[in-house]
Amino acid sequence: MKTSKSQNRFTLIAAVVLLISALLIIISIPSINSYRRSIASRLVASSKNQKDIKKQLNLLEQAHLMDSQNTEATDNLVNFWLDRGEVNRAINVYKSSKNPDYDKIGNLALEAQDYSKALSYFKKSTAGRETSTSLVGESEAQFNLGHNSEGCSKAVSASKLGLSNQAAKSALQVCIILDPTQSEAASLVPKLTMSGDREQGYFLLANKIFKVGESKLSSVADKSANDWLTLCKLSAARGAIDESIVRCTEGYKLNSSNTLLNSELQKLYDLKSVPSQSNEFANKLKQLQFLDYR
């Protein structure tokens, strides 16, 4: 009997100790998470002062590893890859999170003009919980794939879910431009009055309808330096660096004092590993910034 009582007492003490330990762990979790966020934020801050690219990347990767749920750490690592045209690496950063934001991933694929991949990510988002945002994403991907009827259907559904969602309203207006026969879409929003391909092109591009938007802007006969810059960035986004350089150069011929064109050409020649050309535009950029300062 004494042995049985001793065993019971020991079991009870052990259970109490385990319970207290579990409670202490639960209580300490917020402090641990706060500490991890603090370290991640410091690593991100250090990366911004780091001129060595490899060291900068190492700091950002450490920050993301320290706290993959930290929006600051994740977004800075994503932007590091996007600045270098590495969209797939940026997507992989978002996908490595515990709960990936498929709307964000879909938008990255859309910006890279990989429309089939974008559609698959938006569908994953919609499968989890249908929202006006995910449905707008699906509509944008469908429009870019040339599936106007499907795109219009998703735009109508998005509008009904979020009546005040401006993106949903814009998707309906895109629908009307691409397929004027869509009566339901036309009944939900006022038709826009636009003059010419340039205005329509910029409206479509602003709403991530890159394929048709680019086509309309490309067809403009009297393109400005800023038109060429827009086309240049579209080429770069899909990895067509040589085409991008040609387009930016056309804009540069029209306005060599355009700081955005000089900056873009510097970045493009960096990506092409042509330091002489990159330095030429970097120096021109410094001169322009100095003149603006004066």
C-alpha cells in the first residue's frame, strides 16, 4: 500500500511539474516571438546599410529565417529578388511562409506576365476562401490569357462580393473594353469614355492587363519618352532584357535628361553585366541629380 501511495504521489508531482512547465512555455511564447521579430528587424535594418550584395542577401535571408511570418523581413527579401528580375525566387520566398498569401504570389506571377501560373495561385486563394480580391486576380489572369468571357464572369462575381471594391469595378470596366457584348458587366458600372489607344493602353496596364495594354501602347505612332519607358519596363518584367534596352534607348533618344530612363538603363546594363555602359548612365544620373539639387 505504501508503495502504491508513493507511486501515486510521484505521478501527481510529475503531472504538476509538467503542467507548470507547459504553462511557462505558453506564457513565454509571446516574449520569444517578440524577441525573434526584434532580431529580424535589426537584420533588415543592417542589410539596408550594406553595400556588398552578397552580405546584404545573407542578412535578409537570416532575417527571414529568424521569423518567416515577419512581413518586413519577407517583403524586403522579396524586393531584393524583384529588383534583380528574379521573380521566381521572390515567389519562392512567399511560398516558404507558414501560411502563404496566394493573392500576393498570384500578383507577382501576373507582374512577371506568367499568366497561367498567376491563375493557378489565384484559384488556390479562392479555393481557401472566395473573396473579391482573389476573384479580381482570377479575372485579370483570364483576361491576359485571352479568356474574356471567363474574365468577365469572375469580374461580375467579384463585384457582387465587394460592391465598394474599386478593383472589382475596374475589372468590370476592363471587361467592357475587351468585350463590349457583356451586358451584365455594363449594367453594373458606367462605361468609360477613352480617346485612342494610348489612353486605353494605360488604363489596361494600370489594371494589370499587360498583353492587350502593351499592344495598344505599342501601336501609338507618336510615342513619348515615358511611353517608351513603360514599354521598356514591361519587357524587363518578363525577362526580355535585350528588348527592354532597345525600348529604353528609344526613349532616351527623345529625352536624355529623363532620370527614370537613365536609372532603368543603368539597372539593365547591370543585369547584362556591361559595367562600362552601366557606369555611363550612373554618371549621367548623378549629373542630372546635381542639376536638380542646384
